[in-house]
Amino acid sequence: MENLNDWKKAGEIAAETRDYGKSLLEKGFSEKLSLLDVTEKIEARIFQLKGKPAFPVQI
């Protein structure tokens, strides 16, 4: 149970990052963002939230 808070934090980071990625994809069509740009921004957001990706970001 001691890792429960870590799991909760990971879930919060995942949810926020998912929503952020979705907004980037929606904006990407008008701002001409490449998929590589989107994945790099998503990965950077994970680190900003004090997380660490378990695997490379994929779309």
C-alpha cells in the first residue's frame, strides 16, 4: 500500500498528459505541427509534471 500514492500520481500525470496530447493534435492541424513535434511536447510535459515515461511516446 505504500506505493498507492505513486500509482495515483502516475494516473494523474497520464490523464493530464493524454488531454494535453489531444489538444496538441487538435491544434496541430491549424498550426502545422508535425507528429514528431507533438510527441516531443508530450514527453516534455511528462517531465514537467515530475514524471518519467515508461516507454517512448507514440501516437
